[in-house]
Amino acid sequence: MFRKFKKNMLPLMLVLAAMLVIAGCSQMDTDFDAVEGQFDLVGNVLEDGTPIEGAVVEVGEKEAVTDEAGVFEIKALAEGEYDLFLNGELKDKIMIDADMTMVLEDDSITLNTSEELKDIEKTATSSSATLIDVIDDPHPWERVELWGSDNPEMIAGQEPILEISLPKNNKVRSWFPDDIFVKDGSSSRYQDYDFGNYGRLKSDRYFVLGHGSNWENATKETPVLLVHGATHDMNHAWAHPFDEQTPSTISNPGLKQYLSDRGHAVFAISFPHTQGNNLIQGQLIADAIDVIKSKTGADEVDIVAHSKGNVSSISYMSSLNQEWDDTSWLEDYRGDVRRYIAVAGPLKGLDTMFRYYTGNTTVISEQENAPVAFHDAYIYSLYRDYHRWDMSATYNDNFFQGQTQMLHNWVEDDENPIGFNSESNTSDWNATRNALYYGGSSYYVTSDGIDAVIENPQGEMGTSNFIEKMNNKGLAPDIDLYVLHGTRQAMDHFFWYPIGEKAASSDGLLFTASATYTDGLTRRGANLVDLTGKHYNHRGIAREEEPMSYINSALTN
């Protein structure tokens, strides 16, 4: 249970992180004699995520000055209401009593009942993120928290996003701030064909962290972090994978329940941008790992990632931020991942939208949360620009940076080229197919082509030549790698006809040659323990019992 009190925006952010604790309680060591009914106040002061030394915090008649880490401590406060001053400026009135701990954030004070004190004490020790909210209704998780990265660049960052790329699960969406999406405009009949609103995230710092059942009493030593893929969220991916929205009663549970029931401390991250930049999401993964370590006392975590979530995870585990000048500020790998299970990962990228013209028209007609491979096209009797739906930064902001980063030219791959099949052919003697893939114009489309979009010379934040750099860098050598991929090509059926990627062996979406490509990941000595294929498609490989059993074994053995 928690309550919020609104206040004015602060130029300095005061975080009362660990909290109001009854003197002498076991949750917190003290170096003075316990006095019944007195409390300690410990916290830190930040400005744009940076600790501030020398800030004066006053509560009642007592004051403290922050140290070089921005930390202050005020001891032995009696129960009651106090004015809280920061550098002589009144910031709020606070009530100190036995039932409350507190976090003072940019625009709110959050007070938590004492029954949650143990959890908050654990999370508050995170060195890279700040607890913003504890969710009242965490179903289907035991506990759900909203966190914010303390990295100043993350706080200031505002990645471009289409509104359709916010979490589709209504419950997950409600766990993020109401104003997470900042609208800049709307599409029209003549531009982008009515996909809706476009804009940017309020800040790149936010992530939601779910806690699986009985996570505090897990029998397995190493906690597990689940990382979802594109268009998904932690509920749909891991808790009820057969239901897009969260049902009150889950009849077909997922990997969250499967692992929790077998003694694992399960956590899952959810991103606000379901097609977001993989390096930014890698930073959020690093922050989530730091939180999990603080909660559990573990030195390492295991990561299970599905689809695009693999690329975000690899971004952190390989310190891929070092490969571009404008991403060097992101967190380097800290050596805190024990095992990594890559499930249906595009380990050498994909080329789906450039390969299939009809895939692009389906995205437009269904207004799907996916990019297109052209920037102008003649569709529905009009020639329009699709500059906010494409994957380059040449004509507008790139709203699908995470998809740009996963591109690879499979037609001209040096080791395992995969040519076009009949489903790539177009009725204009393949003029549209060729313009789409190699660049150029046909009567129907104008495209830069896959190679130009991979190079993406106007791109920022690691959106240029990503897959090549990822495989040239490799995972950190201390990580044990397990690779699980699907072999069933049919994602669905149209009557009897299978719908899926059939140009070569695949899981219906991802070429097997990509999902099993480990030369890059093991380049620096990461240990490939096992590579296994099972007869499920791209979705089934993360939600059916047989692959879930494999994942449990990989984590346990």
C-alpha cells in the first residue's frame, strides 16, 4: 500500500532511499543505542542522476550535509510531521512514524507501509537506478516495481516512438507513467497511412521489474532475469503467453510460473518502447541486474531472452556500447551474468521486411507495430511517404531503431547466402522486389535498400552496422552460453497453406542460420555449452512445455 503527495518539480532530486527505520530494528544496523519511537532518515541527493556533495538537508531542527556520494543521514527523529528543507528551500511536509518508508522523486513522495520495508531496503541499495513506484495490483506477478535509471543521459534521453509501439498489454502499459508518451503529431491519409500518433518517450530511464512467486524463498542460488522480444511485454511473453491481455485467471501459464515452481527466483523486465534501441534497453537490463543483485544478495544472474530481447541482452553482455562514439556513456558489462540462454535469437540478424513486399503491405493495412522497408510507396491508390514507418534516419527520426539494429543482408551473406523464393517475387518482373532489397524505385516503391539502411549514415545511438559490430565483439568470456532454436516453419496457416519463412530452414520468422550463429558470440571465449533445436515455431519455442523444460535444465545443471 502506498500514498503519493504531489509537489513542485525540483532542480535537485532528493531520494530518501533506505529510509525511515525504527531505531534498533533488524533491517538496518545502527551505531547508537536504540530508542523506542525514534527513527533514522538515510537518503541521497541527485541532480540529473548525479550525486550532489555538500547539499544541506533539514528535517525539523536537525540537519545533515551530503557526502561525495550524495548520501546523508539524520538520526533519532521522533514520530511526527516535519518540514523538509533542501538547501534552505522548503520542499514538502513529511510524516514520520513506524509504518512508513519513503522515496522522494521528481514529482511525488511515495510512502510505503512497514510490511514492505524489507523489499524496499533491498532495492534502495541499487547504485544505478531509483525505485519510483511499487504497484498496487501486481497480478500476475508477486510484486511489480517501476524503476528509473540514474544515468544522466538516460534521464535526458527521449527515444522516438510511435504510440502503437507502447506496450499493448493494458496492465503493463498502466504500470508506466501516464505521460510516458509525448505526442509530437499524428499521421494522415497522405503521410504514413494513419498509423496514429508519433512522438517520443518522456525519458529513456523507465523500466518495470516483475518478481515471480516466492522469489524471496527460492531454492536455486542464482536469480533469473527474463527479457522479452519485440512487440511483447513481460506479461504476454512470460506469464500468459497465449493471451495478449492479462486474464484474471491464467489457464495457460508460461515460463515465469514454470521456473518459479521449480525453485528459481524469477524476475522479468518490461520496456516502454517495444521496438526500442537495443543499446538503450541493454542499459536498462544492466540497471535491472543491479537491482536484482541488491535484492537477493547474489553476485550474478542468469538471463533468458527471447527474439529481439537477445540483442538487447547481448548489447550489455558484450559492452557493445564501446563501438560507437555516441554510446560510450552507456554501462560497460560488470561481469555479473553467469549463464545466458538465447531463445530464438537473431544472432546474425534478419531481412524479412526487405525480402517480402507483401509483408510491408500487411503491416500498413493492419497498422501493425512493425516497420516497413521503403520510404515512399504507391498503395491504396495514392503515392505516400512512409518516413516514420521506415528503418532509416535519412528522411525523419527513426522510430524503429531496434529493428534497424537487427538487419543483415542474407541474400549476399558470405558464409550461407539465402536467395529469394517464390514468395518474394512481385508481378512487375520483380522490379519491386529488387528495388526493395537492393535500393531504387519501381512503380510501387522507393527504397534505399537493405545495405544502405544497415549502414544508416545519419543514424545515431548505435544504429549503424550493428550486427556486424556485435559479432566482431562477442560476449564477455566469463559467460556460459546455451542456444535454443525452433525448427517449425509454419507460424500460422491460411486454410491448408503454411504462413512463415520458407526461403530456408527457419522457425517461421527467423532463419536457422541466424538463430544458431555462435561464431560471433564466442569470439572472445564465451563458453558454448549447448545448442539445441526443437520442433516449435518462433512463438512456441518460448512457451511450450518441452522447451521450458530445456530452459530449466540449462539453468539448473
